Amino acid sequence: MSIDKLYERLETKDFLNPSTADIFSPFFFYTYDATEEYQVRKEIESLKQKLKRPLAMVDTLVINIYEVVVEYLKNQTVAGKTHFDLLLELDKNGSDRLPISLERLLAKDDFITFLLDKIQSHLSSDSHLKKVYVFLHGFGTVYPYLRAHKLVSRLEQYVKNYKVIIFYPGKFDGINYKLFNKLAVKNIYRANHLNTLLEQ
């Protein structure tokens, strides 16, 4: 990941404008080698700090989607037990219902509302800094229970006046995004490939 190149793009006046639409979508995928996951996470935090500097003056929200999933499951209860604890019980008992149960929970509108509330809380908080970027990462950790392309399709009607940068452990072959460079995703129609934009 070239943090300097990415920073240079994110701090430009045109890109800082949420409505710039040489773009068809406010979603941007930044692809990287999955073996560089922990280095990328460090650079995401570094990028967040650099964007606060006077040239850009941006307060970026960084979201680890795995942490949001865990928090959501711990906040949802059934009969006095959290969904997180119930899933742990399924895992402890070796139940084959665990994968489908988790996928169904994350497919609920409540999860999208939970995530959007976090984003809105950031956007509406007082700050002298601009709030135009949300960074999402951690998709390799939540696969296959939550897939980036499905999350984008569920969020796109709600994302207004900011851009979502998705750090994606895989590659883009010009047509498909491939998680871990292997698993092709064919239906991210409108998301922009940020790496390609950086090469222009």
C-alpha cells in the first residue's frame, strides 16, 4: 500500500468534494495483498492522522467491520441472552447451524441501521474538521458471513455527502473483485477501483 500516493489523492480539492462524480458511486475499493493485512491496518491509522493536517483538515471515521459485527451481536438480545453468547453456545456445541445463523443476523436491516447510526454519530459531532471519508476494513475477517459487495448494495441508498473507502484484501482484474485474489465477486457494478484512479 502506497500511503503517500493514496494520501495525495484523498487530500486533493476535487476528491474532497463528496459530490464529485467523475464517479458513479461514493464507494471506492482499495485493493491490496491479503498477506499485508496488518501493515495496511497500521497505514490506515497513519493515513487518518495525516488527513487531519492543515492541507486537508479531514476527520476520518475508521471502522473495523469485524469489531462492528461483534458489538452488534453483543447489543442484540433474545430471552435475556445476547446473540453473541447464543452463537458462542452453538460453536461450543459444534452445531452446524452457526454459519447460517450468523449470516441471517447480519442480513437483517437492524445491522445496517446499527452501522449507519455509528456513521451518523461521527458526521453530526462537533468539529472544525471536514467529515467526508469513512474507511471500512476487516472484510477478510468477516468472510463469508458478511461480504463487501452485499454490504455496498445495502448501504448505497443511504450514503450521501461522504465517500466510503473500502480496504479490500484481494485484487481487481478489470471486471471482477477477487477476495484473497481467488474468490471472484461479479456484482459490484458501481464501486470505483481506487488503485486504478491513483494510476491515472
